[in-house]
Amino acid sequence: MKHYIPILSIAGSDCSGGAGIQADLKTISALGGYAATAITAITVQNTCGVREIYPIPADIVKGQIAAVMEDIRPQAVKIGMVNDTAVIRAIVESIDIYHPKCVVFDPVMVSTSGHKLIEDDAIRLITSELMPRADLITPNLKEAEVLCHGNIRTTDDMKQAATRILQLGSRAVLLKGGHLEGEQMVDILLMAGHPAPYIYTSPKIESKNTHGTGCTLSSAIATLLAQGIPMPEAVGKAKEYVRQGIHFGKDVEIGAGHGPLNHFFNPISMKIRE
């Protein structure tokens, strides 16, 4: 009998299908995992931007997590948008109860279109309670600036920011440099106990279809970690999956704004795991 490795995504719903829970479902499935979900918020959005956010009550979020954990027993948990303190506490309590083998947290704070997605009083709880329970956090430059209270303009700035963020308690930080100026994409992985960072570079791809890339990357890493792939390799493979998804989605017309990458461009997903 064939068994899929289950992964739980705890995140917000994107009705346009490009980011959040919907991106995670596609990514986990494309990479051969079984995707379960716990929805933290319902967003009203499309490729042009976010219009409204309706939070799901914390007890319902916690109930979703419990229902999945007690039956399906995910090997990894990916956490995306959490925008109020009650939901953050529910997730923290759930992690302490069920002790998933791997937790990847993508601290979604600002949308691609610049819309703020998180309440100010939630940031303190995220840094003090949620990040110390994460095996990996994956902030982009804007989110890292929120966490570090400073500007990030160079790769040296990124290294310093990654060091400061790691001190918040997670076991590893992947700082995504997609907004950095230049022709190269530079991401930096810093792991606790490893003084030298892992640096990933690749040419930038010109495309307006980048909606959901952060959600996709974090859920891809969670899926590959659940399959037993070591952190540095899992990050590299996940980045390649996202890169190809952007490449094969750059000429696709979906909506008038920032469309999604192509999660199912071909059975590459299987090759990524070889």
C-alpha cells in the first residue's frame, strides 16, 4: 500500500488561488506529499491586491489543527499568515501539544502589492513565542526589516540581519533577497551551530507572475524536510522548484495584476526529489 507523507499548512486562504493555502496545496501535492490544512483567515483578493481579511476564530483554528494532528499525523507543519494574537497562541499551544517533527514558519507580514497583513501587537508574540518553536523561518527583505528594525540593502546587510533574526530563537533562518537590487537572486540560509551561512544565487527571471512565491517556497521546504532531506539541500531543491515554476509561468495570463507561478509545469516535482 502506498503512503504519502502528510504535511499540514496553517495559513490564510487566497480566493484567487495563487498564494496562501491554495499555493501550499498545489506545492505539497506537486512534490509528492499529502496536504492537510488549517485556515487562519479568509482573504478577499485577486491578482491586483488584497481587499479584505476576515480572521477565523482562534478556537476554530486550534480545532482544525487538532483534528488533523490526531488522525493524519503530519510529519511537518508550514505556518503562513497569522494576523492576530489569539490565533498565534492557538498555534503555539498546538505545537507544544503535538510536537511536529519539523516546523517551517513564513512570517507573512506584507503582501506583494504592499498591503499590510498583520496586526502590530501580533509581532511581539510572533518573535517571543512562535519563532523559538520553528525549525526554519523564511522572511523576505521587507519582513526582515520589520523584525530587525533596520534597512537591508546589500548581501552584507542580509548576513547581519539573518544573524539578528536567528537570535530570536528559531533553529535556522532563510532570508530571501528577491527584492535586492541587481541581476542575481541571493538567498542566505543561516543555521544555529553553523557559523558559515549557505548562500544560494540564481539569475533573476523577468515576470509579473510571482504571486505566492514565498508561500510556495516555504511549503516546498517543509515537504522536502518531511521526506528526510537535510535542510541545506531541501532549501536548494525548493528554490529550484520555485525558479522553474516562475520560468514556466512567466508567459501565462491569469488576471490583470501579479499572476501566480506555474506549480504544475510538468512532473519536475518528482525530479526535484531524486
